[in-house]
Amino acid sequence: MPSAPSEAPLASEIRTDEATTSAPKRQSCIPYFDALWFCYSPVYQLTEYYVEGKLDDCTQHWTNFINCMKQKTKFKDVDPEETSSHHPLWTLRTPEEAAAAWNAEFQPGTASPPSANKETVA
């Protein structure tokens, strides 16, 4: 493990399971999160203040953690034309169609508020 808890671990220091050797090895972000969490601890901040004369803003730990998370959440590139042609959850409407559908569904001014339909029990 790293020599000081505030330092990010080296790639050779990160533990991996031997059972997953067939799959590509992916780096765990837990050590980076732990280092970031420790950076905000009073013990570390007071030690930094005593030794360095200033508090640590933990910028480097944030950068390491965010880079690791970005690396783990890369998605395949999707063709924008492919996604814009088919929307399985909704249909895109023109403003006129949307206004007509809204008025047909809700009829503004005639609907009562949801709380008015409920009876209060004392």
C-alpha cells in the first residue's frame, strides 16, 4: 500500500483477484476514494497545518478520483442519427401538437388540485 494515506496508490499496489485474469483488468477507484476521504479528515488537515503551515484543499485527490471514475464509465460512441430517429419512450411533437395534447389531457382551469379531492379525517 502507499507510504502515506494521502498519496494515491500506484498501479502495482492495487490488489486484483486472480480469478478474473481472463477479463481485462480494471482499476478499482476505492483506493482513490479512500485517499480523498482521508484528505478531509481533521487528523490529516491538522497534520498538514502543523507541518506545512496550510490546509490541503485535496485537489489532487479529487483529480485522481474523477479520472478513475471517468475511466470506469466510458461508453461506446453512439451515432447521433441512430438515436434521434427512434425514441422508444416518447414521441416528439411539434409545439402545436404538444399544446393540443396538453389541453386535451389536462384542460387548464377546470381541473381541481389533487388535495381538494381528498377528505380530511379528524
